[in-house]
Amino acid sequence: MRVLALLALVVTVLLVGCSTPKTTPTTEMIHGDFQEYMKRFQVAHYRTTGKKINTAGIVVKPRNIKPNEHNQVLRYKSQAIGYCIPSSILPVVYIDISTWNRLDDLLREELVFHELGHCLLDRDHCDEHDKFLPLSMMRSGLVPMKYYLLNRELYLYELFVEPACEDKL
Ligand SMILES: [Zn+2]
């Protein structure tokens, strides 16, 4: 009887193991995720400025980004995680896919908003601080989540309306 129970357990484990395929991220999945944050960007822009902005036409390409492959690369914990090649015809955002898959919602939002800041708003990096507080999400590293969470509206205003670095926008 014990052998039968054990056999049943083994079969169950094997069946469960087989029925849960490992999900390998595909370009389509990542693009789908990205679209969600681009919609959020449109909403945030409209709520902050009262003007509509079009994110259609932005191409997103997952990639393993090398540390210095672009001069405006965005970093997170010293890892290069994204950059944008602006173009009036076909702007392209490159996202480091292994990092993207590990980021939680708010940091993904920040990453997307930052890259769209380059692609759509023509912003460059702005690393101004007020003591420890970064003044812009257009800095060269992601704003730490605790600051972003507490000051999101200020960062959106800085992004869309009043850049902390004067010569930008
Ligand atoms: Zn950047």
C-alpha cells in the first residue's frame, strides 16, 4: 500500500512538472508589457499638462545591453538597462531584458518614462540633486524606488513641464 501511495505521489509530481512549462520571455510579451507603461505615460502626460502625446510608433527592442554601448544609457545598480535612439521616423528603445524581468512595477514605469523622455520629449540626462534627493527621473541612474514613490507627481511635473536642468526640453 505504501508503495502504491509513493508511486501515486511520484506520478503526480511528474504530471504537475510536465504541465507547467517554463515561460521564456518573448519579444511579444515584453512588447505587450511595454505598451501598458506607454499608455500610463500618455495618461500621466495628459494629467500633468492637459495635452495629448502619441506613443505610437515607438519601437521596443529587448537586448542584452553592454555597459558603454550608448552615451545616454540608463543604469540600475551599475547595470546598463536601457537607452533610446531618437528619430523622427522610427525611435527605438532598447531594454536590457534580464533586468526588465526582475524589476517591479514602479521601476519599470520609471525606466519606460525615462526612455520616452529621451525619445518623445527630447530630454537629455539631468543628474541634479537636492542633498540626497535626485531632482529628475532623467538622471543617468534610476531614482531609488522610495524617492520615486514619495515624489512621483513632482518627478512627472519635472519630466513634462519644468526640467531641473535648464537647457533641456
Ligand atoms: Zn537615459
